[in-house]
Amino acid sequence: MIMDRLFLAVFLCVSLPPLVFSADWDYVVGGPNGPANWDKICKDGKKQSPINIEVAKVEYAKMEPFKLTNYNMKPTDDYTLINNGHSLQVGFAGNFFNVSGGGLVGTYTTVQWHLHWGENNNKGSEHTMDKKAYPAEIHFVSYNTKYPNISTAVDKSDGLAVLGVFIEVGGEDNAAYGFLKYAMNVTKKSNITIMPFELKPMFPAIERFFRYNGSLTTPGCFESVTWTVFKESVKISAAQMEYLRKLKFTGGEPMVDNFRPVQPLNGRKVKYSVNETLTKPTSASTTKATTKPVAGAGIIDISVGLFSLMLLTALFGR
């Protein structure tokens, strides 16, 4: 528990920059410290994230429903709201919120979430769908409970599971994202404690999702993440979005466009949870899917309407 709490203070945007990289990295595309110049596996890896999800090319996969343990409950310990110089993050102790099912092998315990967003509503998400970017994206980060803590799990092939949710802007304040108003108290690199609350209301429908094997999206870019990107998005108000855009990077510049460009797929397969009718997911520009998945053990790949039964193999072979 002590290790987890210490680690939360330095765990930045699904990464460990202080432990494996110098602090000299940023999101300035074309700049000397920008994404193209992130070193080591960030540059040479073959399973890097984020990616563009091409809906027409995804593979059908039947996956059992997600089990989000305690996500509808409020823990007793406070959360820590952090401006870590690169993002807005909320951290908390592990072994309360757990994630299993959904095609994952084992149980993962959630220890933080953080956000990426754009200068305007035409960009901001790290993943894109049919090249459509959303104004923001939130990542819920969990580590595999087979490891004693996240610092041990972070570079293991099956170490992390991240649930990604696209965020749109419009309408009234979203009460589930009420914590965003406290961002005004951490405009510069700092942290405060906030009262805990349930996580389940922060999610869209969780039955339809994309799945692929990838990496952290900041240095050190470890290829240790089982990525889940939910097809449906959530909405926050324009005022809530502005709380994020008023934050400052470590150097004092406005904290906007803090997303890594999409990375090559390099032959990886992107799977999509389906129901028994094999309904294709709609693209980002069309209406939302209305089908629901059928529960099942493991993953069954579907190709040209033919089911091929397969045993679920390790998610992160290197």
C-alpha cells in the first residue's frame, strides 16, 4: 500500500517519466522534445499507442461482459487531484476498484485516471475513430493484481489495462465529472485532496468496445497495456471543458493539445465486441450501435460470418 501511494505521486499519464526518462519531453509536434523525438521504445516499438481505429477493418470478437467491481461505490479514502505538468490526474489507493471480464485475463485494480484534450473541440483525444478526433479522452488505469504494485507491473507484457472513454462537449454540466471544477485550484503543477465518489457514472455504455494490445502513451512507452476503447462517448459541458484548458504545463504554457499523435498499427488486430447477429460497428460519423453483446468465456474471433473457436492466449507477447 505504501508503494502504491508513493508511486501515484510520480505516475504520469500512463507512464513513468521520472523513473525512465528525463523531464525533457513535451507535446510540441516538430519541437526538439516533441513526440517524434521521444527516445528508446517510443521510437522503435512496434506496439505503440494511441492508434486510429478503422471501423471497417476491425475483427469481431465475442467477449464476456466487463465486471467493474465497486465502481458503483464510494471509497472511504480521499482522492488526490494532480496537475502533474502534463495532464490532470486523479489518483487513489488500489485494491478497491477492480476490473475483470471483457476479455481480460485476470483481475486489474484501478489506481488513477487522467485526461488528454485539445485547444479546440476538433482535436484532443489520443485515439481516433475513422480519423475522427474527439475534444478529449479519459483513461482509467489499472494494474494486474498478479503483481504487488503498479511500479512492478508497468513494464510487464500483461501489466496494465486501460479503459479509454471519448469525451464530447455540449449540453449541461455532467455531474459525474463535477471534479473538473477543482482544476481551478491546481492550474500550476500541484495537487490537492478531494472527496471520493463513484466511478460508474463516468462511463458510457460499456457493452460495445474496441480492444487491442498497445503501450503507454507517454515516455517510457512500455508495451504493457491491454487497451479498451469504448465506442460510445460521454458529454461534458463547455464550461467543464474550459476548466481543463486553463491549466498550465510545467513551463507555464497553456495545457492544451496534450495528446500523442496516432502510431502505426504494424499488423496488430483491433477487435470489436459483438452480439450473436454479428452487427458491424458504425463509424464515428453515424449513429450509435444499439446491439448488446452475448456473454461468453474468453474471445471468439469471427471472420466472414464463420465462428472459429480459439483459446484465449496471452495478451502481450513480445
